Amino acid sequence: MIPVVAMRLLAAAGLAAMLGWGCASDIPRDTTRLTVGMRFEYPTPNELIVQPTLGHKAITSQLLLPLMGEETDFREGPPSWKPALAETWEFSEDRLVLTVRLRPDAVWSDGEPVTADDVRFTWQAQTDPDVAWMLSYAKETITDVEAVDERTVRFHFSRASPTQLADVAPEAVLPRHAWGQRPFADWRSDPGWFFEHLVASGPFVLENRTPGRELVLGRNPDYFEADLPRVERVVLRTAADGAMLTTQLLAGELDVVTGISATDAERIEGRPDLRLHAYSNRQYTFVSWNTGRSWFTDAATRRALAMAIDRHAIVDTVWRGYARVGSSPILSDVWAHAPDLEAWPHDPEAARVALGEAGWSDSDGDGILERDGAPFRFELATFAGAAARWNALQMIQADLRAVGIDAQPRRFDPSALLPRMLGNDFDAVVSGLAIDTSLDLHPTFHSESIGGGHNYAAYANPEVDALIASFANRLDPLDGLEDLHRLQRILHDDQPMLVLWEALTLAAFNEELESVAPNALSPLANLEEWAWR
Amino acid sequence: MIHFLLRRLLAAAVLFLIVLTLAFAVVALAPGDPMAPSDPRIPPEQAERLRALYGLDQPLPAQYLRWLGAVVLRWDWGQSYRTGQPVAELLFDALPPTLLLAGAALLAQYLLGIGLGLLAAFRPNSRLDLSVRVASLLVYALPTFWVGLMAILILAVGLGLAPAGGMTSAAAFELGPVAAALDVLAHLWLPALVLGLSMAGDIARYTRNSLIEFQATEAGRAARARGLSETRILLVHGLAHAAPRLLQLASVSAPLLLSGAVIAEVVFAWPGLGTATLLAIQSGDTPVVLAATAYGAVLVIAASLAADLLLTRLDPRIRVE
């Protein structure tokens, strides 16, 4: 008898839940709240003890403000900065001291003022070996951070450089009075501790957290911009699979989704209630030819490879137009991009001629070219998990086969392939990089970065080395514009790496929302201004 | 009985140790370096520092002994390379949703399977029986992820009968206990049904065959001779006859349900062990992968043990040696 009653109760509850859900869609929208879907993991608000990701940074910057925020005017000129916790800043004449004045109205969410001591504490944490912050190299030239008075802080540098502001500005300022209680040596042992002791300086405070599911950000009543944020609450929802977030958007369960794939974009394009927003993410995908391997030693062969691959077809097919064919590692929408650079055209006939001139011929008639008796057959490696990239590799394989080259695509786990790339132990590899606003090409093209660095192609050109060094020494990046243009032209001709495409990131949101403008720096850029019409 | 239980527990412990060792060996011997910096700006010294922090600079046997000691003595699975969280804490958060989903799927599987089996057994070799048998084979053959995607598109996005994914609605922490439970139920029924569906076919076929077989036994004939109704014969006596075999099926389906849960969790954005494992595999987060493998092994061993014990209670013909 009891099981029967239990079954009936269960069935009734299930039916109630189902019907309840069906009716829930008729409830009017709560315009004080936004629900955003994005892929993120947020084990701690302390960005110094996790792997740096765009998603983590985007969320943290809603809670903990930096001194300054980077502007998104990449097209117009070198990085520029807008005030956040800093009100003003000024360099000394020799540029070895930077004096920063903090906003007088900036307070933590527990009412304590944000002080110069917090800024100094942050620098101490960033450079402490026990904290082992991944990006601590950015602080190498800062010799001291001095708290002059409660609102004035002085950064002392060992040398002047064009990246001084970028080295100081973008990281969250940490609350000394709250987090200073815990010794640096213990920071990595319990990331969750920082949730329990979180005080916010940004537009939002953390209202609730369900690990692996959602974060709820609520309006910070102590935020210095009195009219912001425009909504009371933002719910951030996550899922392991990006396609599921798109489905939830289509079902009306989410208001905004960032990081939508080109394939999923098709499901959104026809929806009148949703808007799709494509933006540059300053990332590019490339194929790196290992110049230490016999097939890729000469630039003529590498140029022929560039002409053999139909990159427009890849962009149109794999990316459904949501990408651009690339021509330089300094991307086409960045201020220093060489304007006269034309992407190598897809011209299989010209590629065949160029390969012939470089000494390649099909001497045994098997359809594969040879040079000095060695067939043009190599492994084309990439990371497992990126479906679009794998599809592109199939297309590259077919394009190269059409000119007599046998490229054999293979996928590897990142932890297996990356060490091989760093050790220049591969034939050719397709991978991706994001460009840094400093436009420092030393890690990727300088000969000092071969073997252990990210010069995967093992490319060495003294003129390139000299141009990279020359640009790095200019205090005003604009003075180095000619260096960068010359550098791009050499790389374009030498082709140690072929830039395949510059990807665009897609976000979709409810048509009734305004001011939603995710950008390359943050999928949650200006979140405090997002609102329902 | 106590001896039997102790023997089984000892065997389970040995099996668990073997699983741990094999999992560690497979992960450790795979080529690669989880600390290799993907960001060109990060200097190699930083990677070295992190390797030392996680003990990866030690020889492999020392790493193994340290890891095994921490697991066995303190249930300490180390820290996630990806998030820095203690792995035990991370999986502790992920385990209840998986158990809830797998449990609900088991319930759905038995309710559906037994129901359909009964229907078929009432009219053996009729059109209804044939339909049940064909449907059973069909749902068994269809991959869970495809059924899941179709269910989401039709029932959730199309008809709005269920949420498209997740375990709760946005900001569900504000709901009262009853509303929160109903909210979880609203999110649970579809993935549980999809996950349960694949094995429901098997249950239906076993139920049908057992009931038909029972009707031909002396006990079945005696029940009919006593004038009991067909419904009572099948529902009371027939199901009692089928119960041990159906229970045996539970021990078989537990591992299948758990592995199926990994797929269902990803398709339905269910925040359980499967989702955590997938994220860990994608990012080379070895400590989480190892721990998730071990948790899976523990669940399967425990389910199998529980089914065996129940079986000995239900079927007096089975004697514990």
C-alpha cells in the first residue's frame, strides 16, 4: 500500500513540476535581473592563484576594480587607459616613478576605504614566490610600491619601458584588511577562503555561489558611481557545453550568451527576439612550419604552401563567415597592422610553379612531390578538442594534396603537444595565439625564443631580432610603427607561420536589452550599464 | 553472512587499489607536461615553480607513493591544476547531483520497464506485445546523447514542458524548500527519463519473459486454479517471481547508468561528476581525472555489492557460501 501511495505522490509532484514549468514561461519578465550564460569556472575571487582566463578576469573585475582599465581603441593607437580606482596618474621626468592618486570615494563593500596600502599589498602578493602568480613576470621592472599617504601611491621602476602602465594597471587591487590576515604561503591551499573574506570595490558584490552552476552578483550599494549598475542583480550561469547555453537562450532561460560557436550562430540568426553581436577577440589561428625540418627550410616553399591553402574557403565553410583571412600576427584591426599587406592569394597553379622552382618534383609519379629523394610528407598536428580547427585541417590536407603534398593531420592532447611545440619537436602545427597589447613579438619570432620559448617554427632572422629589440626600446610605441611595419613585411615574405584566420567571438542577447557590448577584453565589458529597455 | 560481507569488502578494497594504480599509471605514463605554459608571456621558470608546488618534479614512484598515501590515509586527492581547489571538495559538490540523476534514472527505468513488460505479458504475442518488444530494442539501440538532444528540442524548446538544461532555475537559492524541490524535479524528469530509457527496454523484456514463464510454472497454474484474477497473478505472484532477476539487472545497469550519466550531464548541463570529469579531461587536470575515475569505481563496486546483498535477502534459493 505504501509504495502505491508513494508512487502516486511522486507522479503528482512530477506532474506539478512539469505543469509549473509550463506556466512559468507566462510570468512577466523581472527587469531588475539579467541572466547571462557563459563558460566559466570560478573557484576563487583571487586571480593570483588560478590560471588566468578571460572569463575569470571578466567576473573578478565586476567585484574587484583595478587601478585603471584598458580602452578598447585598438584600431586607433597604442593601449590607452581609463580611470578605475585611480583618479589621476603622472610619470616623473625620467619615467622611473609613477605617482597614482586614488579616488577619494572608493570604498570596500564593508565600508573601509580603498587605500594606498591595498595597492602596495597587491604588488607584494603578486611578486611573492609562495603565491606563485602566473603573470608575475609583468612586475619585473617594478622595484617598489610606496604608500605615500592614504590616497597616494608611488611605483618605482628599474627602467623606463613602453609597457609601464600596462604593468601597473590592469590587475584587481586586493583588500589588505580582509586578505592580509592569511599568510601568502597559505593562499594556494584553500582558494575558497577568499569567498568567505570577499569585500568588493566594484559595481557588484557576490550574493550567492553554487559551484559549477552559477554566481549571483548583486548591486554594490557602496559603489562610487551612484547610478550604476542599472540592474539589481546579474545571474551568471555556466555549462560544460557551449551549445547547451545557446539552447537555453533559445528556450528563453537566458538573456545573454557569450562565446557562441559559428555553428550555433545559425540557430540564432533567424530569431527576431535575439540579436547576434560579432567582435574581434584579438586571437588568430596559424600553421607553424618547423624550419628545422627539411621540407620547410626555404621561404620559397613556405610561400608556396601559403598559396596552396584556400583560407577563404575555410572561413566561409568552417566559420560561416565569422572570421577573417589573416595576413599578419599583428591583426588587421590593430593600430600597428601594416596596411599594405595583402594576404597570400589562393593560387594552386602559382603554388605548383613555386614548388617546382624550389626543387620539388614528382620524380616517381606517385602523386607526391620529392626533393633530394625525400617525399613531401609530414605530420600536421593540432590540439584535440577543437572541432572547427580539426575540420579546417581536413580542408588544408585536401588543398595540399592537390599540389602534391601529403600532410597527415593528427590530434594530440594539449599537455602532450605543447611541450613538443616548445621543444620544436614537430613537423607542422596548427595552433592559436592571442596578441598582447604590447605587441611584443619577442616570445614568438625572436631567435632567443627557440627551444623552450614560443618560437615554434625555430625561425631565426637577425633583421627580425633587431627590429623586435628596436621596438621594445621605444618609449612611445608610435615611434616604432615603421619597425613593426617592416617586421610584418619580412614575416609575410619569410612565412615561418601562415596566419590562417582571425576569429571573431559571437555573443547573442535578448533584443530588449541595451548597452550590451562584450569586447576582446571582457565578455562582460560594461556590465554595470546593461539594462532592459 | 558477516563472513560473506567481509570477504566481499576485502575484494572490493583490493579491486579499488588496482583501479587506483592502473589509473595513475595510465595518466602518469602518457606523454606530456600539464604545466607547460600556453601563454607565450609566461617564462619557463614559472612553470618550474608550479611543477615543484604540485610535486611533479619528484620521480614517478615517489609521486605515486605520496599520492596513494594521501588518498588512502586522508582521502586527499590533491589540488586541481586548473582551479587550485582541493579535488575532494570539488567532487563532493559534484557527487550529489550525479547520484540524484542516476537514482531518478534507475527509478524511471524500472517504472517504465516493468510497466511495459506487464502490458506485453498480459497479451503475449499480440500487436501490443510486438510493439513493446520493438520499442524496447529501439530505445536500447539509440544513443543517449541523440535521444537527449531530441528530447530537449521537442519537449523543452518546442513544447516548453521542461527547462532546456541545468539543475535549477536562475537564482533558485531564493526559493523556499518546497518550491526549490519542485524546481529541481522540473529540471530532473527529462534527463532522468532519457537516461533511464536506454535500459528500460531490457527491464521490459526481462519482466515480460519472467511473467510469461511464471504463468507456465506449477505456481502459476495453481494460482489460476485457485481462481485468482490474471491481474493479481501477474502483479503479485508473477512480479515476486521476477524480482530476483530484475534486481540482478540493477547491478548490471548501475555502471551503465553512471557512464550514461556522464553523457546525459553534458547534454543537459547537469552539474555532476560527468561534467566535472569532462572539464578535467579537456584541460589535462590530472588530479581531478584520477579522482573521478576512482569515484566511478567506488560507485560501481558499491552498487554491485548492494545488489548482491539484496539478492540474497530476496531469493532464499541463493545461499551465501
